[in-house]
Amino acid sequence: MLSRTADHLFWMARYTERAENTARMLDVNYQTSLLPQSAAVAQVGWQGMLSISELMPAYTAKHGDVEPQRVMRFMVKDESNPSSILSCLKAARENARAVRGSLTTEAWETQNQTWLEVNRMLRTGDFERDPGQFFEWVKFRSHLSRGVTVGTMLMDEALHFMRLGTFLERADNTARLVDVKFHAVQSDFFGAASAKDQEYDFYHWSAILRSVSGFEIYRKVYRDVIKPERVADLLILRPDMPRSLHASMNEVVSNLAMVANDQSSETARRAGKLRAELQYGHIDEILANGLHAFLTQFLDRVNELGGRISRDFLVPA
């Protein structure tokens, strides 16, 4: 396969997944902001949203103070923000258009229809009328794109590069979400908290789990009240949780093996090593050594993996 074609397919999938993850994070912040809470706590939530995406400097340069409505507009419809939902869907569609011949008609039409529809929705004010409904739509279109791709495309290198892009992006976003949200909790992590704190924590952790479609899964796996260490275990180490770091790295490793070439052995080794650490890791050890340090290192390694994949297979940056 031509490296340029692989590059477009890889980034088409990454941008689609990034739009979905941005919608998920905005949705959890929007839902949490509807709960009774102080202005300071709400402010931390919106600042965390910008921190996750490393967009705080870009936002403050353009808008100054952090205000919920401004943050949502910046993250949804600001074309000068490369990580906004509109920018991501535009980039995904442009990458799809560049390799139209490598996609099935259904896969192309899904991307194109999403782009046309999001423009109509933003133009007619659907987002402002019901942000929650808009975020659900973005998630649905991402699910549809993945389903159509897997259901209609030949299981060849084109599909493997798209899957690589999807799961590398998902690992990155889940790690960012866990890192920032664990920092945002106000009450003592494992210590005794007041009844009010415990009640707030329940809604906080519930919102985080719902943002990764993990609330029902948590109930099924643990059958217990929501505890921070178990949320971390579910989102980091569980291989059967679709959006966990472990599940994402399983997919990265298996798809890398399917497209391996003469120069990719070191990339495959590093991906395998990272996956092995998640496979044989224990949440108590991770928490004892520091969750933030673990996730920061994980993000660095995933970022390095992305760079190595680009060098081995794709168009050089």
C-alpha cells in the first residue's frame, strides 16, 4: 500500500475518534455542571477539559477567562481550534476524500454525510438548543463510521491502518481523561469524606464512567458502590472494557502485526512492551507509585509510538 494512502486512512480514523472523545468529555462536563456545586468546583471542571486537550494557552489567548459557554463553543465550532469537533470532522472528511478509491461507497458516504449534517446543525442552532443531544449525535456518527468500516471494507492493510489510528487515539484520550478527572476530585481520594463529599463523588465518578460508556459495565463487573480505585482499574487494566488502555493497546499491537514491514520491528516491540505492562500490572502498584506519573509516562510512550508508526509506514511529517 502507498504510504500516502495509509497516512490518509490512519488520520481519517484518528480524527473521527478524536471528535467522539471530545464530545464525550464535553458531555460529561456539561452533565456535571447541571449538578449543585460551587462556582469554583465548576471552574475546575472546565479548566480540566481544556487541560486534557492541552488547549488552555490557545483558549486564554482568544477568550481570556474560562466560561462554560465559551469553552463549549471553542471546543465544538471554532475552526481555529484544530481539536474542535468541527475541525476534526472536517479533517476526517478531507482525508477520506483524498483516498476515496480506497473506501467503500458506504464508508465514504458516512464521512461525507456527517460533515454536511454537522454544518447544518451548527448553522441552525441545534447545538445551542440542546448540547447533550448534539454530543450524542457526534458519538452516534463515530460509532456508525466504525461499524460501516468494519462491516463493508476488505480486511486488508487499509482497514488495519484505520484501526491503528482509532485505537492509538482512544488510548491517548482515555489516559488524558483519567489523569485530569482524578486530579479534579475535591474530597480525599481514599480517606474519610463527609456525606456531602461522598454524594458529590458518586455523581462525579458516575459521570466519568458514563463518558466512556462504562457505567453499566462497572455495575456488572464490580457489583459495588463506585470507588475511585476500581474506576481506575476498569479504565486502565481491564482488557474486556472496550475503551480501557489495555483493550486499546491490544488492538494497536494486533493491527501493527498485520501491517509489519522490514523496519517496524522496534515499533512492534515497544507497543508489545507497553501492552505487557498493562496486561501484568496491578492497580494497587500503579496507585502506590503515583497514578499521574504512570499516566504521564503512558501518554509519552503512546505519543512516541504514533511518531514511530508515522516514520515506519506513513508520509513523513
